[in-house]
Amino acid sequence: MGLSLGQPDDLSGQLRSARSKGGAYQVPPRVVVRLSGRDAFRYLNGQVTRDLSRLSSGEAISACLLTPKGRLCAPVLISRAPDNGEDLLLEADPLLEEALMARLDRYIVADDVTLSIEPPMSNERSVIHFFGSSASAESLAKSSAVRVSRLGVPGWDFDSSRINEEVLPPLLDARVIETLRNERGIPAWDREMTVETLPPEVGLDSTHIDYDRGCYPGQEVISRLKSIGRVNRLLHVLRASCGALLRAGMPLLAGAGKEIGAISSASEQFDTGSWVALAVLPRETAGTLFAFDPLTGDKTPLSIVKITGS
């Protein structure tokens, strides 16, 4: 089917509409690992930060695979395979394919579990995600969709080949989706999240972890952080107060001129011309910050809009 994209010259209108009403967009390519075999459910349930007994059919839940020290191996989405409810699917950033397979394989000892990479969709097919009021349209036939939160709000994933083209709205531009992600403080792999990240530093403790479940690798560290400790860094949402262009990698300076971190993601707020950015910074960070441009020597003042994490 032909996918109708939003017009590039109407990014401001797309962004305003997406904030208030939601919309639909094409999900970028992801790696999907299938776990099959008699022990697949028991095995995976002992590896991730969520209790999979709470996983319903037609739903995908967010979880983490951790190191024994509680640091991220991979943030994942877990669902039951639509063609075989006994198999489980793990979706992750494509950059994680090799590390994800190695991490899963490492803990399989005498378990009847087989790992395989799902083939990518063809050029004629893709995953379309609906969120906001657009996700409630009865004509979309939710029975063929997967409930999932990708932008911090409930939504639905559809196979584009199963959507009636007549009810498919124009798809939001990828740049609009990136701005929404930054505005809402949603971390991305290899930008806000790396193998050095503790989940609470970027807010995954509220979306990817069940604290009332049994053991998994890294569980002791995660429980300790919740009960008696706290992380030293948190994810900050920043906005340029003068509308100057921001870009990933720009050093961030505190009021006294001390470098305290760097911008990890940045995008334009098309309806205002301002720029919004993400950065993982010391939790005590407060007041006005400055983004330093090494090419020009300019310092752009930034305000802290939101702090994600605990």
C-alpha cells in the first residue's frame, strides 16, 4: 500500500496536532529476536526486569536486560508471537542485535530455548504506530494490533498491510516524532542510554521495572537503589531560551563555566523555532546552563524544562 506522509513544509502544524491529538508514524527498523522452545517463557522471565506472567495477548511491555551490576544490556519490548503464543518476541534497537543475542545466549545452559532473528519486513510492509485519539478509531480493527507505548502514551502497532488505506491518516514526519521524544524525555539507545547506564538515571525505573517480582541478573542492585540509595545522574530536558540551533555533542556548561556534560539529542520545535535537547547530567544541576559551540565559541543559554529519573 502507499503510505501517505505529512508534508515537510507543515512540520509546525504536524507537531501541534501530534501534541494535542496524537497521530500515526512509521516505526523505524528494529531487530526482533524470537525465543521458542519448551522453556522459553520460564527462561526469559528469569532474565528481564518485568514479570511476564502479566503479559497479555496482543500487548507489548517494556523491560530491561541488565548486567549483574544493574547496568543496561538492552531496553526491549516483549510480546507473544502472533503466529505462536508460546513463542516470545523481543524488539530492540538494531545497534543491539549482536550484544542482545550474546546476552540471551550466555544464560542458556540446559534450557530448551532456541534464539532466532525474525526476518525484516518487505518494502511493501512496515509497522505503523498510532497514538492519541487516532489510536481509538474503531475502523482500525484493534484485534489485529499490538498495544504498546512508544512515546510515553498508550498506542497501537499495526502491520501496514492490514490497515484499510481509507482510514490511514497522513503519517507524521520522523523529525516531528524526534521532537516529541525529546520534549517528553524519552531516552534512546546510543544517545541517552549506553552500557554504562543505570535504568533509574533515565526514568526506566517507572516504565521498565516491576519491583515486586523475583530474581533476575542485576535485581539486587536495582532494589538497593530504590530502597536505600539514589543515582547521581538524571536525564534532563533542556530548551534554548533564544532559539539558537542545538546539536548532539555540544558541551554543557554550568553557570560558573564548568563543563558538566554534553547534549545527547536535539531537535527543533517547529511551531516556535526553539530547540529542545536531552542530556544526562548530575542530579544537583539547577539554574541556567549554557551550550558551548566549539566551532564559534558561542554560548547558548538553556533552561531546564523537565528532569526524568529518580
